[in-house]
Amino acid sequence: MKTKLKYTLIASLVLLGTLLFITLIWWNGYVPPLDPGKMVTGTIVLKADIPSQSGSPLRGVLIGATEETALKSVAGFKKTLARWALKLAFPRKINAYGVKLEGETAPVYLYSVDFGKGIKIVRMVQDRIPGKIFKGAPSQDETVNGYSFISRQTLIPEPGFKGINACAWVGSGLLLCTDAGYLRRAIEGYDSEAIIPPPSGKIMTINIDNSNGYLTELIRYYEQKMEYEIFSTADRVKSVDIELSPVNSDTMKAFARFNTGEAITADDPLVNDVDFFYGVARRGLRPQGIELNGTVASEGSSVVLQGDLTGFRQALSKIESL
């Protein structure tokens, strides 16, 4: 009896060791990289980079906020397992591009979610993801240049920045786009084997190019929608550079530079407009439980807005309603 138990225990340990060995080989296997910047064609009017790789101060904040919202109804061992899977599969980098094409008035938006090796876990449930992205609308699957390409059967005619019409599994990530034709063309010539992704930064950055009026048009749209003027001198702004860095799990340090290319004094109307815009943003965020406290000042050829954004976790939980 003891001998049989001994051999059973040895067999179990060998089996467990074999499974762990196979799992390690699987996890450390090669994953083709993803560099969405190589796919973008047209004039980039908006670029956002959200780094969350291991070691990034943002990663812990983002994972913690996601746990609070996505796992609040899960308990016990399932929650422990879900937390483990979330940490392994959580995106290493998120990028967004707003692109203006020649002859088109509305920009195309391309989003990239890079999971790194975590893509191996995500792909276990990849069949469920398009349904979430397209909110249950019928979709069609096909293969484009060896990549899985999924698009809505009935496209959203005016998608704006959040109406996703197509997505594609490419290398270590998932691409989402408001224009199905643009995404198809982007991946047709993409070769992940020849890509060396650029290194990620440590803070969240957003760059807006207003040289062709992208920001001005966006502001005028919201002014018409809100029925009052919020930024009359927006056409003087050439570009906007925004940086967000975590202070703690609920607060972000915010910095925004409105660049004009001309000398700005303290009494310049643009300073007043940025200050008014800051006030509008504060009032808009407050009902969501988010506080923005900062200062506005002229600096060379720019107007600088800097301060603290508190309620960051709350902001993430509200992201679907933006």
C-alpha cells in the first residue's frame, strides 16, 4: 500500500513538473512585436501614448483601477485567479492616433492595445472580444495578410472617435479603427517579423497638431453643441502637448502646453481663454467625482496649464461613458 502511494506521489510530481515545464516554454515562446506607428498613413493630428509595461509607474495604478471596476462582482478563488490572469494579460502599451486623410474632413482614429506576452492569455477568449467592441452588432471575420481581421457587417457612417468599425489581431496586440478600409490597408503591408518596436516612455503623453485646424474644429463642434463659446482664440494654437504622471493611486500630475510660435504676455487674450477652458473642464469633471486643481500662466510662446487631477480611478470607471 505504501509502495503504491509512493509511486502515485512520484507520478503526480513528474506530471506537475512536466506541465510547469510546458507552461514555461509556452509563456516564453516568441511573440511577434507590434508597432502601430509603422501602419499610420496620412497627417497625424492626434497621438497618445499610455505606457504600462513592467516598471512603469502607471501600470500598478491602471491594474488597481481595473480590478476595482471589472472584478467587483467576483469573489473567492475565482477573484484570485482573475487577478493573476489580469496582471499577466494587462496591456504593456496603449497608443491612439487621429489621422486626417487627403480629401476627407473627419479624421480616422486608430487604437493599438499591445499585450506583450499576455496576448497568449487574451487569445484564449479572443472570440468574445469583438462582440464587446461592436456592442453585439453582427460582424464578419476574414484573414488579411495572415492576420485576423473583423469588421461590422453594417458600418457606422459617422463613427467619431469611439465608433469602432473594425479590429484586427496583429502580433502581440489588438488594433481598433473607426475606418474599416483604413485598417485593412494598414495591415496589408505590415510585416511584424521586420519590426523593432520603439522604447516606451514612463508617462502618459498626448500630442495634438492644430496646424491644419483639427483642434479648432473639435472645439467649435463642442461650442455649437453646448451653445456658448469656450475657446475663441483656439485658431492661434499651433499644437498642444499634454503629460500625465501618477502621484499616487488616485492622483495624476497634469501638464499641458498650448504652443503658438509667437510671444505671449500675461495679459494676452489666449491666457484668459485657456483659463476659461480650464474652468469649463473643472466643471465638467466635477459631477463625475473628479477634481482638477491647477494654474494657468504664459511662458515664452506658450500658455501652460498645470495642476493635479484627483479621482483618477473614478475617471477610469467612467471611461465607457465618454
